[in-house]
Amino acid sequence: MSTHTFKPDLPPPNRSIGAWAWMRANLFSSVFNTLLTLLALYLVWLLVPPMIKWAFLDATFRGTERSDCTPGGACWVFIKMRFGQFMYGFYPPELRWRVDLTLLLAIVGTVPLFIKAMPRKAIYGIAFLIIYPVVAWVLLHGGVLGLDAVPTSRWGGLTLTLVIASVGIAGALPLGIFLALGRRSEMPAVRVLCVTFIEFWRGIPLITVLFMSSVMLPLFLPEGMSFDKLLRALIGVILFQSAYIAEVVRGGLQAIPKGQYEAASAMGLGYWRAMGLVILPQALKLVIPGIVNTFIALFKDTSLVIIIGLFDLLNSLHQATVDPVWLGMSTEGYVFGALIYWAFCFGMSQYSQRLERRLDTSHRS
Amino acid sequence: MKMVKSTLAILTTAAVLGVSGFAHAGATLDAVKKKGFVQCGISDGLPGFSYAEAGGKYAGLDVDVCRAVAAAVFGDAEKVRYSPLTAKERFTALQSGEIDILSRNTTWTSSRDAGMGMNFIGVTYYDGVGFLVNKKLGVSSAKELDGATICIQAGTTTELNVSDYFRSNGMKYTPITYDRSDESAKSLEAGRCDVLTSDQSQLYAQRIKLANPDDYVVLPEVISKEPLGPAVRRGDDEWFAIAKWSLFAMIGAEELGVTSANVEEMAKNAKNPDVARLLGAEGNFGNDLKLPKDWAVKIVKQVGNYGEVFERNVGMGSALKIKRGLNAQWNNGGILYAPPVR
């Protein structure tokens, strides 16, 4: 008895696999798609080679002066020479290690929070959130422990952008959560207060808040008394963004089924414990995309402090382009600025996606 | 220039509410001496007038005025702290006492001088709205600009001045308004407009931004008066006098030939009685100003006379290469004239 042996499967025809098939299916599936593809290719050909030529081929990387740069290409020498100022603003060069150390401490300090097996993570996290700002303030501002004082007016560049963004985030998130809870509260006074607060801050542009804080506020203060400009901006940013966070969080609270609230009550949990242990962990997880979206917007909105004469990254770039030695370098400056902003925002977005995956308890499936 | 209506409104509100309190005479000098530095309001970046150098130090014509005041008060031009201010913030900052002196290319006008609680101490730069054109146009005078497309920077009185000028000369033009100076320079380069108009001092800066600056020329006409000067808060005459005479000392020193290089030598053996009085070798005129005897020596030594300051920041010694023009001494074709020290 002969056994029938199957012939091995033939590979699929070339037309249905590989790059060619993919292109046929996705790029040239119809006349219209083919036309669109060709048009897109033409646009790429039109835009990309000149950009590469400008940014790399014709660009000047070496040298120390404007005269070292060849006309026609980008002059990255400008970025190189002013790099310190873009990063630290007018922070005294010999004290810049303090900024570096502050950033290093932030990175080192947050690492344990990412270790899954870390015991007592919550206590550590809260301790970090209380201790770190004090350490950062002492390091950045100085004036105590024998450190030279560096007034906030000398802070600038990316340092200032990060300070505003991180303080804004750290301040707006808790305040926003409380506002969201307050808005759903059954106590009329609390509810009215929170609704008024949220609707007020959401109803005005951030630029107005900053402008008022720096132009109107000093007129109402006694002569000679002046608030720190940075502090004014920080308070404005926190209040403004907390209103947005509140609404995002409220969206999450509304998505939690009533059963969860009832279950928490049935367990004998009071309001705060029910919220803290049952409702908020679920609600916040749901609204991670919304919260990160707000944070990314906040990060980019920090550039609005240009209106009150603070030298964040964007304003430092602008400031460098008005130095007569480097006049006309604005394109290089803005391209560099855009890259930095993009890197930070993309990083935040990636982190939020990782967080979503890690916290995913698959309620959806 | 850069007149902002809203500022007026804000200040009016402030005045009505009675919050724009005026300092008592002498209060500013005492406060400045107590805190140990002069708080100086400058622009948020204007080529040649105030900008940050690579090391993070501020430089420029406006900056040097503040340095001169610090040199007169403390004998040390470095005892200045700067507040970069936007055009909208500047008057509030002065009024509210945040700054001691506003040195931010501000045009001296009647409404600002009389209506805003501030006193202008003099003129540091005689500016005016001018035109930058491509040489290819073959235009040598603004009168030939009939029918031109003009790039204008928004938010300044330039628009008004250009409109007035063209109307009074019976010429037509098409305005294109830009928000930032970088855009208007690029626009001129791309040929979207024939002419770029702005304050003449800024046109020289705009010209450097172009790929081929030599193809463009600043027309000789200036169509408006823009005397730029520093200002102090109204109501403190003593501080007003100190700021005013710090500027006069720089201008006077140039007229008398006193420079940062020879000032100490001249202070020791001054033959000209005017020089001797200015530098404190004869009499003690600093006393009237509540300043040390050698106040002018310190200014000229550490900051320079007006001519040196001009050349270093905006003149031939700088990238801008602006000619002295109206800003030359009265005996040299300009209109700078400092009252004598005596």
C-alpha cells in the first residue's frame, strides 16, 4: 500500500506577497490611488531634497563665527555657539552644574517608581513629591546652605521651559482631581465653587491670564512690592490647566459604573477612601490619553511666557537671533527649537502609551 | 513709536483707582543705594539697543545708559539688573516701581511725557521711519515710490506714518503687514514687496538678515520724528536729575574730547575749564546731584562717551554700521547738545 505524500505547498505567487504586492494593494489599487501616490511622491521629491541639502549637505557645522558659514546652507555654528544659552538661559555658566544636578536627581529619584517590585512605592512616591521640590528650589535658586543665589530672572532656556512645565503638571493634576470631585459633590456650596472656578478659567485664554498677572497685578500692589515674575506665571499656568484636567478627570469619573460606587459603600468605605481606593484608580487609568494630551498642550503653552518677558526656550532662541553678530539666523533657531519641543512631546506620548498598556486590566475584551 | 492704546487705557484705570502712587523726592536714590543695584527696564531683544551676548551679558545702546547711571551712583557700571520688558509691559513696570529707569527705545511723545506718570531724561537716539529698497528698483528717493508694495511691521505707528506720508505726497501704495521682523525681511528678499519700512535704526538690522545685504539700500528720507529716550518715574526730581545728567555727561564728554582712554589723564591735568568741571577737578558739581565728585569720570571710564557707545553698539564698530547723521554732536552736523556742567 502506497502512502500518498503531499507535495510541499508552493509559495504564493509573487504578485500576492512581498513589496510589490504590498505596493499594488496599498498604493496603486485604483487609478485615483495611483494618481495620489504619484502626486505625493512628487511633493516629497520637491520638498525633501532641498531640505536635506539645506540642513546637511550645504550646512556648516564647524567654526565659531558667522563668517565661517557658507551662504545657502544652514549655519549650525549659531546653535553650537549659543547652545549653553538655549539650555540654561542666563544662568551663570559656573553654576550650571546645579541645573544639571537638579535634572539628574529628578531622573534618579523617579527610577524606583518604575520598578515593579519596589516595596512601599506609594510612600516613596509621596515622599519624593514633597522632598524633591524643596531640593530643586534650593539647588536652582540657592541663597541658602552657602549656595550663591540665582534670581529667577536669570533662569531661562530649556531649564525654564521644563520648570514651568513640570511645576504646572505637578500642581495642576492634584488640583484638577479635587476640582473634578468637587464638581460631582453633593454639597451645593462646593459644587458651585468648583463649577465657577472651572468655567472661569476655561473661559479665558492663557495669554490673558499671563498678561493680567504681569501688567495689571503690579498696579494694584503697593509701590515697590513686586511678585516674582516666574511665580506669577506658574500660578497662572497651574490654575488655568487645572480647569482642563478637572474636566478630563470628570469624564473618567462618569465612565465608572454605578455598581462600583455602591460596592465601595457596601464595603463600608467612606467617601475619601472609596474615591482613593476604588473610583479614582479606575477613572484616572481611563483618562490617561486625555491627561497626557493636556500635559502636551501645557508643555507647548509654556512658550506663551514670551508675552511677559520670561526667557523660555523659544524666547532664548529669539533673543539670540537679535544679537547683531547672528542676525538672520532665525530659521536655524526655530528648526532647532521645533526639534526639542517635538522630542519632549513625543516622549510624553510614548510614555503614556506604555503606561496604558501596563495598567491595562482588559475591561474592554 | 510702538504706542499701545491699551496701555493708555490701563494707566487711566490705574490713575482713577489711585494706585499709581508717586514716589517721594529722593526715595528712588535711597532705595537704589540700599538694594545695591539699579533695576533697568530694557527691551526683549532689539539689535544694537539691547540684546544678550553669547555669555548672557546684556549689551546695547539702551543698556549702556543704565550702566552709566550705575557708574554715576555706585562708581561701578556692573551694578545693574535688567528686566526685559515687552512693549506692552514697559510703562506699568516703571509706574509700579518694578524698575528704576526705563531704557527701552521708547519714543518721547507728549502723551507719554505728560499723561503717563513718567519723565523722559533726554534723547539717546534720534530715529525715524525710513525705507529699505532693493537697488534693482533704481529708486534714490522715497518720493519715487508711487505704486510700490510696502512691507510694514504691525503694531507700531509705522503704519500711520507711512499712510500719512503717502497721502500728503499724493502717492499710492499697497501695504503688506507683518507681525515679526524676520517675516518682513524674508518677504522683501522673496520679492513679495518692493520696500520694507520700519524705524531707520531697525532697517539696518533687517538688512543684515538678507542673503545679499549689498543689494539693498536704506533711502535717505526719514518720514517721522522718533526721538528715543530713557524715562524715569515722575515725582522724584533727584533721581530724574541723576539719570538726566548721566546721559548729559556722556554726550558732553564726547564734545569735549574726553574718552574712556584719556579720561583719567584729563581728570588729573585738565587745561580746559569745562573738562575740569565735568570731571570734578574744579569745583564739586557732583554734590548738587548727590553723587561723588568723580561721577563723570566713572561713567566715561567704564561706559565711554556717547560717541564710543554709539560706535560700539550701532555704529561702524558694530555689525549694524549706522552713520551718525542726526546723532552727531551739534558742532559736527548733528543735533546732540548737552548743557554744560558748571
